[in-house]
Amino acid sequence: MCDERSESGIVPSAEPPERASGALGVAELTDELELLEVARHLMEIPEQRSAHLGSIGYGGTRPGDKVLVAVDRAYDPEIVSAIVKALRERGAVVDVMWKDSGTDRRFDEEDELEVAIRYEPWRNRPRRWEGDPKIEEMAAREGYDLLVHGRGGPTGSTNFRYEQFPWMSRDHFTREIVTYPSEIIALSSQITWDAIWWKGRGGRVRLTDLEGTDISYSLNETYWDGSHHGWIAEPKRWYGHLFGHPTPPLPYADASGTVKGTTSHFSRAFP
């Protein structure tokens, strides 16, 4: 464990190249105080063990809490520093652990397969966006109250509090993204879900896009039998990341059609 400026061998990256004003509809933060103000907002969001933006926060932090922030070299050190400072303002004792994530390079078409498919036990080589079991074990062993770690996927069941850290770069960590009202995300998610939950039983879904994708599948009535993960009337933990169908295995799945384009977690978009 080490702080972000210790002898870990991590050297803060150079300033990012200039971007056009308002690129992607967000204003990139460059001032240290602005980064800290956004980080302070996260201290007001309740902790829900959620992996979805708008529902991730560290609002349960209290004076004396022992907190471990565990990140890899893909993170902007100044964003990590802002989060750590905001936690310490709440009275927490914070340790920072940097993990080597390998060579900095461009993604290629095979990266999605490399990070998602394994030929060995998952805990020996975790998916890049999920928590590292060895770090989780260390947090338990060292008696941390809160682990801030991971940027996607499910948050494991632990005897300590566990929240994710999905903001890796400055164009992620903006007021427009971080402070977007979670109530709006929750309401829009529930309205969308209501159409599936209350009107979709036994129906059929069809998905199309401008690239030529055209697939369809049925919503089998067994999906409502209470045995499917996340398939409930108010899926609050999945607001912002709703399921269009339950997670496999699905013995009655009947999807068919053509996919002409898609985006991935860690690979280039196709085509």
C-alpha cells in the first residue's frame, strides 16, 4: 500500500493534448479545485454497491474510516488525488494502491476477447474492468472499512463496504457526468423497465439500427418466475444498465437475426 506520490514508480502522465472547446458536449476540468469539487459531490451520494454511473458514491464515509483506494496505471493521477482528498476531508484514513496494468498502447480488435474469455480460473486473471480478488482479500485481511476499486461488472459480497471508481480520465470526470441527477437516471430507467416488466411477458422484442442490425427474441413467461438475477419489478441496482433479457443460461432462448455493428468494453467498435 502506498500513497499516490510515494515510491511506487508511478509517474504522473503529461498534460493531455488540447481539445476543442465543448468536445463531446462536456467541459474538461483542468483546475485542481474543480476536480476536488466534483469529488466532493461523490461524498454526498449514498453507497449502493452499484456499478452504474449516477449510483456510485462514497456517502457512507465517516471520521476514522479506514479506506483503500486501489487503481491501476490507466487512471489520471490527479483524479485519484481529488477522490483521496475528498475522502480525507470526511475524516477517513486513506491508503492508495497502484497496480501495473501493462504497456500503454492502442486497443485492437482482439482486446475484447482477451479481457473477457479465460482458459484458466477467473481469480488468477480477472477481467480488466472488475475487482481484483487479491486486492479484495487484502482489504478484508487488513481491516479496511471501505474499498474503492473496479470500474464495472458486479461488486462482490464482502464484510466491508465496497464502491467502484469508474472515472479514469478527465473527460470522464466532469460535472455534466458525475453530478447528473441520479433521480433522473432512476426515473428514466424505471419507466423503460415498466414497459418490459408489465407489458412484455410472453411478447417478442425486435432490435434494429441504421447499420442493418435486425434481431428479435421472445420474453418467455418463465423469466417472471423469480429465479432470474435482476428480473424484478424495481431493479434499482441496475438502473442505468437494464437487462433486455435475463442473464444466461436461458433454456428457452430463441434469438435470431443479424448484427451489423456493435461496441465493446475494451475493443474497437465494429465495424
